[in-house]
Amino acid sequence: MAANAQIIDLRRVLAERFPKAHSARRAAPREGLPAGLERLDAVLEGGWPRGRISELVTGGRGAGAVPVLHRLIERTAADGGFLALVDAADGFDVDAADPACLERLLWVRCTDAAQAIQAADLLLRDRNLPQVVLDLSGAPPAQLRRIAATTWHRFARLTEHHGATLLVMTPQPLVGTPAVRVRLRSRMTIEAVKDGPTATLLRIRCELERSPALQSQSESESEVDIASQARRA
């Protein structure tokens, strides 16, 4: 009963805060959700797969995760969409974001990974916000180890059923069966960041480790990992 009450309250709050989100989701094209960064969109062949679960492996500080997240928020707002950010470590820097973009962002501030997983689960069961980012990149390893493997299977089914797009940001590969896994390979210094946001974005390096081209909605869970296939070849 408590969980049902939470879902009802969440739906009411989302409907009041984002009254146009439903229509935005229905009008959205079926191709990828643009990341807002040309190099990353090229790697993804258009963007993050809609209605699927994807993983962005941040690889720690200096890899470029923060500017990638901000560009996604900016692009989503520019396209007239809405995005929910579930922040496991309460580390999102609001002051660094464009104020105009914040009007189309729901920031869920959490105290740990378990709370973030619960919040993401509630959001994925609701149809108000079709784009969800689950940021686990700042969570301690001990908390990440306690996330059950079945969580990702459940999230995959929810995204498929409700048509939501879920991007999970992790410090190392964590999601069991993502449609796409991209690893950031940047190693930025403080001096590089001082050159400005444009220069910072140009320094971002990313690598596709798992491709949606090898998956379909009817595939079994025994998916092919592109990186492993390349090493065997």
C-alpha cells in the first residue's frame, strides 16, 4: 500500500510540474535520443536508443561526464522535451546549468544508490517523463555492489513497456544487458577545463562497447558484446 501511495503521489506531482510531458513523449520520433554532442551522437548513430536502457561508463573524474550530462539536458530542453535526473550522490551542480534548461528538468536528489534505484523505478513506472538519467557515477563502490542484477532486467522491461529512455551513468560497467554501452576515454586536466566549455567538449573521447544494431526487441538475454567479439577476431 505504501508503494502504491508513493506512485500516486509521484504521478500527481509530475502531472502538475510537467503538464506537457505526455504529449511531448507521444510526439517524439522513434529514432535515437540526441546526446547533444556531435562526437557522441556519431558513435551512437543518432543518439541514445529510445525506449531502451543504455549505460555511460564515466571512468572517474576528468573523463568528461559532467559536460556530457549538461549537453544532454540542454539538447533535451532545446527540443522541447523533459528529462528526469536521479542523482544518487546529490552531486549535480545546478549553478553550472543553463537556468532556462532547469524548467524542463526534474532533479531527484538522493542520499545513496539504493534510494536512487527506488526513485528510478517509480519514474519508469510512470508515463509523465519519457527520459530518465540515473546517475550512479558518484556512488561508493560498496553501494553499487549491493544493487541486485535483477534490477537491470526489471528496468529493461519497464523501458520497453512504457517507452521510456533510461541512461545509467556508472563509474565502471554495471548494467547487465544494456542496449548500448559507451565508455568515456577522456583524461582532462584543470588547465583543459579552464579553456572553456567549447574546448572541453572538443576534448571528450568516447568508445562504443555495445551496439543496439546487434539487438532487437525479440532477442534473448544472451546478447553479443562487441568489444569481446572484436578481441576474439
